[in-house]
Amino acid sequence: MDVQKRNFIIIWFANFLVAGTMTMIMPFLSLYIETFGNHSDVYVQRWAGLIFGATFITAFIMSPIWGRVADRYGFKPILIINGFGIATSVLLMGFINSVETFFILRLLNGIVTGFIPTSLAFVSSQTSKEEAGKMLGTLQMGSMTGMLFGPVLGGLLADQFGFQYTFIITSISIYLVALLVLVGIREKKKEKSKLAVNYTRKTIVKGIFRHRLMMNVMIITALIQIGNFSIQPLLSLYVADLTDAKDVAFLSGITFSAAGIGNLLLTRFWGKLGDEIGYEKVLSILLILSFIFIIPQAFVSNLWQLVFWRFFFGMAIGGMIPITTALVRREAPIDIQGELMGYNTSFRFLGNIIGPMLGGILSGYVGIPSVFVITGVLFLVGFTLLYLVKRSPFQDFSEYLVEQKRAEKNVKTRMEQS
């Protein structure tokens, strides 16, 4: 077995375990908070929201930093640090007795929570541009499979062994993943071009904001996550409105899993299609399909209708992360791929933060169905941005950064002379 194939198998399996084990603790976050004392429902709900979002806040800040470090030292060390860091923070969560400590540990967890985005960047950097979409789509299947089974397994473990042992089992699983990466992964070092330029963080950020395609890909990445996360915290309430059945939690799980199964079925297909006909074309198709499949969810009258549309919505949205990642990989100079991937990941986490907040505000004022409509409009906005970029003159991101670097140097020289 060649090194690249072995690396991919290990990373796929690692993503499956990390995604599965990290989602194991999601179903009982609020229940775990209740064990810290005799607290009101309002207190528990408020802290549950804060603790859920805490990880994304620090992850949003840290992603570009980890990316810059990866450009210098490689992705493997970052994967190892993230793996052991996640495992340690999760282990400590099993031995706390206050909500404030839980919040702090979730913040610390966010600092090292980029294992899956870093693995996407790693596979992208080790794969040819012609196959990036297919490989990233296949990798996404690993994390989605883990996310499908993780909550179910977590709930079963919590019922059988209690919360503390679930945290312990989760951390042990991630420790094993980190060891697997440490022993099994062989990273091919990037060969720097003789004409390579050392870009400052300021130059890269300005380049992103002034380069039409790169900036719009980042925005679309955030819009995807906003659309995905805006409804997730409200899904069980929406299911309860659609059925008189008592087992609402179970039915909510089925509804949630419907999108995951749809995601799982076509993610690799969308990535491969992007390699063949172009990532911009496939991303445009997926944005339109997401709009078409999310709007009817606001007008369903039965639970089976919601499950039906969630399944098709999952089929569309599942290909977007691999496609946007492949787009960034295609445009990024090899010497700063990690940092650019980091900024793209930051926009993903920004969407994770904004989505639940937007969904909560909209549902509070105009009802849960409005959340589907507004997020559908966001997908149309993303399609419009991409359409305008495709009609604009081509910009080479590498040349754009070099020109910007040269202009900054000239300004600095003139200031020194004066």
C-alpha cells in the first residue's frame, strides 16, 4: 500500500472516530449542567447555549493561527496537538462540578478543536488538484458517518454508565486517534518554489478581502454553516409541533439523521463532479438545490414531509464543504495553503456561531417556519455572489498577492526615503 493511500485510510478512520466521539456528548449537555446543582430551566438553557457556542468562538480565532503554523511545520504536528488537546479537555469535563468550569473547558476545547478541518487541509495538500474534490468528498463521508452514530451511542452510554464515564470513554477514543496519527501518518513535505514569497498575515488578509473569488468563497462558507446550524437547535421543537407522539426525542433524531444520510450518499459524487466540470459550477448547483429543498420545510403539515425534505436538503448541502475547500486549495499558493484553509475554517465557525443565534431570534419573533425561509434566501445570496464573480474578470490570487507585496514594499521604501 502506498503512503498516500495509507494516510487517507488513517485520516478517514480518524475523522469517523473524532466526529462520532465529539457528537456523543451533545445530546446530554443540558442534562449534565443540571447535575451541578438545583438550577432553574432558564438558567440551564442559557448556559447550555453559551457552553455549546464557546468552542466555536475560540476555534474561530485559532484556525488561521494553526494554519500558519502548519505551513511552516506541516499538518501532522497540528493533527497530533489537536488530537491530544481535545482528548485532555474532554477527559477533564468528566470531573467538574460547576457550570463555569465547564464553560472554560469548552473554550479551551475550541483552541484545539480543528482536527477535522485540519485533516481536510492535510488531504487537500497531499492530493493533486485534479482529484481534490473526490478525495475531500470521500473524507467528508467519514466525519458524517461518525456524526450520524455519535449522538445515538452517546445517549446509550450516558443511560448505561452515566455522564462521567461517557466523557472518559470519549477521551480515550480520541487519545487512540492521536496515537494512530502519530504512528501511522507520513506527511509529504511541501516543496517550496524558488520564487516563494514570505507573506505577512496582513498581506494575506488584505488579499482575501480584495480578491473577489476568495472572499466570496469565504462568505459562502459562512452562509452554508448559518443555513445548516440555524435550524438544528430548534428541530426538536418543530418536530413536537408536527406530531402528537410521545417519543419526540427519538423522532427528532430520525429527522436530524435524514439530512445526514442524504449528505452521506452524495458527498463523494459532488466532489468528483467538481473535479470534472468545475467547482464553481457544482457549488452554484448545490446552492440552488439547497434553496429549493429548504423552503418547503417551512410549510410541511406532517412529520414524514419534513423528513422527506430534510433528506434531499442533506444531499445538496453535503457537497458544499468539500467543494469550497477544493476551491481554496486550487487558488492558494502552496506556501500559504494552511493559513488560507485556516481562514476558511474560521468562516465556517463564524457561521456556526451566527446560525443558532439567528435561528433563535427569528423563531422567537416570527416562528420556526421563518427560519427555513430566511436561510433559504441566504443560499440564494450565496448563489448570486458566485454568479457575479464568474462574470467578473479573472484574478490570479498568487499574482495578486505578489503585486500587493510589491506595492507595500514600495510604500515602505518611499516612507523611509522621506
